[in-house]
Amino acid sequence: MNKWQATFLGLKQLPRELSGFEIEAFFTFTATERALIDARRASSLKLGLALQIGFLRMSGRLLDAVRMVPPALWKHLGNQFGEPAPDLASLRAMYRRRRTLFDHQELACQVLEFRPLLEAQWRALVRSLRRELTQTFDRLRLLTYARQWLYERKLLVMREKDLRAIIFSAIRQFEAKLVRAIQADVDAVQLRRWQQTVVQPRESSLTTQSWLWAPPAKHSTRQIDEMLERIEVLYELDVQHRLQDVPDDLLRRYARRLASRAPSAGRLIVEPGRTIEVACFLRYCLLTNTDRLLLMVRRRVADRWRRATKDANQVLIHWADLYRELLASLGALASDITVADGEIRDRLRSLVASHQQRKPPTR
């Protein structure tokens, strides 16, 4: 299935507008489909069945009622079958006869080989959604994924209400499996301690949850000390040895869910959500705070290196000044014709000795 088609999956009615490309893609029929359509006697029956087949190919759903048809689609269908398009009122009246509607829907399913969802396929969809939950918890993306899964397997796309119920069932099963894995890794006493710790107040009037989640303002030594304190608290809770097999994306998702609520509201979350969120939150805070500490130390070292380089360059400049002064003194001595040759050697020794005692400032 092409990605651009995903926007049409699950539609209940024909859209108000369709481009020429979309009409050609969905409402151009194969020889088998044309033979089935041409077998209808009345033009309204032909075009009604053609609408059903095209709509099923477009949306994966059955067209229960015709409220409006884009004019370009009417013209396209009329040109294909050489039939004048009936007025919309007669098409609606035809589908008020439920037997006609059911016949057309059944024929559309047969020719396109679509079939309803059975129990075994329902379980397979739930399993597939559980795997998808490791990548995203966004309900709209999960709805799109479920519709594509059904369409690719020639299964009728269900109503959004029914799909949401399946997604909810998949989420419950996914979280039940995840909480079992957490409880197998962390004993009940430790889990209760974690839940109590995140709501405990700190000296700064913040709860531990807010304190662990807050990003550092700078990379000063005070901020580095605070980051070390956070990591020590998490190590005291033995977080470093827990949930090592849980993917980082999953940790981040549940940690952000907990952090997005006030700590007082977190107590109201029922199980297994509370256990999952607290465990993932603490593990994710350990990972992020460790990364932040490394970055802060790296920046601190870079600052010290930059300052040391600047001071070293300044010292080199002072040494150059001393050398220039020594050269000037030597030049002046060599140019002084009043100094005897025997005296020059003594004057040079004295000049060099005096310059050796001079040193540039180190700061």
C-alpha cells in the first residue's frame, strides 16, 4: 500500500474533493470488476456498485450511504461505463432498499477479496500493536498503523470506536507484561520505597521528582556538585542495577508522562501505571543526569583549558618583550665605540646575568 493512501483509510463517506490522480487510482476498474459491474441492468445499479468497489479500494470500509459524490467522480464513472450519471436523490433512494445495499457491499468484498476480522486475526492485530507500542504510544499513529495492518491483509477496516477498543486492549496487555518484568527485577519493598521517594520534599521546597527532573542552569562547580548529589541519591536507591533491559525510548516515554504531572497527582495513578511510571522515571533520570554530568564536566574542562591557553599566550608575549630588550641592549653595547674591546666581554657577562634574573609575570 502506498503511504499517500493512508489518509483515506477508515473514511465513512466519500470526500468532498478528489484529485484526478486519486480518482484514477481508486475508481479505474479491472476487466473482472468491469464485467461484474456491467452485469447490472440499470445505470444506477452499475454506478452504485462501481462506487462501492472504488470506495472499498480507497478506504478499506464499506460505503453505507451516499450523501454526496464529487462531480469529477460522477463524470469519470459515466465515461467509463457509457452511462448517464443518475441524480443523487435516485441513488440515495436505491440504497434505502437495504437488500440492494447489502448485495453491492457483498459483491465489492468478493471482487476485491476483502473479508471481516475473525477472532484469530483480532489476536494477531493485538500482538502486532503490542510490538508497535515499543515505538510509539500516540493514539493517532496507532490508529493509522492498525488501519494499514488491516488493509494490507485484505481485512475490512473497522470503525474508529472499535479500533480504539483494540488499541486499549493492546496497551493493557503491553503494560501488564512490562510491570511483570519490573516486578521480577525489583522486589515489592524496593518499589514502595521508590514510590515514596519521588514525592518526598527536598530542602529547596521541591519534591524529589521535580528535583531529579530539573535541568541544570549552568556548568558551575555548584551545579556539578548538585548533579553528583542526584546520582548518589539514585545509587542509594539501587537504580543503576535495575531495568537494564528496558529500551531507552520506553523509559523516556513513561518518565515524561510522570514528569508532566504534578507530584501530588501522581499518587492518584492506579496500578500498573504507577509502578511503571516511577520505575521508568528513576531509571531515565539516572541515565540523563549521568549524561548531563559528563557534559558539564567536559564544558568545565574546556573553560579551564581556554583560560590556561590564554594565560600561556600572554606569558609568551612577555618573554618576547624581554628578548627584544636584551637584543636592544646588545645592539647599543656593540655600537658604543667608547668602550674598550677588553671591557666589552665584562659588560656582556653583566648584561646577560642581569637579564637572566628577570622573569615575566605568570598571570
